[in-house]
Amino acid sequence: MEQRKAKGGWSARLIAAIVFISIGILYIIIERVVGEESINGNAMVFRAAFGGLGAALLAAGVLCLILEVRIRRRNNKILNSGQYVLAEISEITMNYSIRVNSRHPYIVKCRYQDMNGVVHVFKSRNLNFDPAPILRDQMVRVYVDGDDFRHYYMDIDSILPTVIEH
């Protein structure tokens, strides 16, 4: 069986990891190169400031990268497990907590009621267009991690046509 990959795109965590790792490495390089040539006995202060900050930024970036990789692996595992529920699309709204190029992305919310009568609400990944006019179905597959509904992947791409912005 072919392994499917969950779509993730450029998350804020991934961008932060790249920025922190880059700046951390740059600070460590500056500390190594300039610290050797520092004059007036201020080498220790300079090295501690640049080296310490560089190490902290590098550690924060690596931590963000590890978290991102773990989340993506978990989503791929959930998607390939094949266990899903059919959830009804209940709302399409803007995600006002994020703004990209002065625009808020859209999220699709759907709900599923289990055998015990508990209603579970799931949210899709951020979409940079309004999916309402092009939805092909009102039901969406939500892949879940066994009986643990906290970890899920909404396969919103299965009910949307391929969209290419020009």
C-alpha cells in the first residue's frame, strides 16, 4: 500500500526553527571569529554574550524543529493508519489569530458525534482561500489515532479540487 503524506506547509514553528537556527549559528560563528581577535581584554564578555546568545537561539531552533518533525510524523502515521470518522462540516470561518499579507486564512470546522453522544469538533489546517464555493461534499474524513480524538488529521484536500493561484 502506498504511503500517503499529510499536508503541512510552512508552519510558524518551522519558520521560527529556521530563523533561530540561522541566527544562532551566525552568532556562534561571530563569537568564534571575532572573539579570537578581541582587544582590550573584553574577549570573555564578548564571547559570553555572543556565544551564550547563539547557543540559546540554536537550542530554541532545534527544539522547534524537533517538535515540528514529531507533529508531521504523527500526522503521517495517523493518515496511513486508515482509521477515520466521517464528520459533517459545520462552519467555515477565518482564523483571526493569523494574518498573512494582510489577509486571514480560512479554517473548516466539522463535528462528529460518537456512540456515547459526545460531540467532537475538528479544525482543518489553514487555507489561503475561501473553500465554501468549491466544496464537493459536506462530509469530510477525519483520521484519528484510535480512540484518542485529541490527535487527528482532517483530510480536507479530499473534498477540495486542486487549487493553483496565479
